[in-house]
Amino acid sequence: MVVCGGGHCSQSMRDVTYTIENPRHFVDSHHQKPVNAIIEHVRDGSVVRALLLPDYYLVTVMLSGIKVRPWAGPCLVWD
């Protein structure tokens, strides 16, 4: 990845973690505190792919209790 800013560019590399060996320990280690993230992809109303910062963990987050209208494509007209 090339990062440019301030009139000059530099190369940097991110070490992204795709697999968490002990997910329960990972969640418990954050002590229910907010975690900064970049949403990479929204699959539907309740599933998102997020890049957790600053450690670059790429996780899939499944939310419960979310109610959204079903997506049937761009031709669907709601009343």
C-alpha cells in the first residue's frame, strides 16, 4: 500500500489478522468497551465485515434484534 500526504509518498504494510484462535477470550479482553473499526462490507441489515483498529483484526459481526426490510433489487417500490 502506498500512503501519500503532505507532498510525499511512503510505502507501508498492514499486518491483518484474519483468524482469531480464541474468539471468547478476544471479546472478553475488550471488557465491553467500544472498539474503533472500519466497516469493509455490509452483507445485509444484520451482518457486517469490520476491520478493527488499531490492531487490524478483520471480523464478521452478526447483530441480533435488527429489523430491516428485505432487499429485492433496485426495481422494488415501497409504498
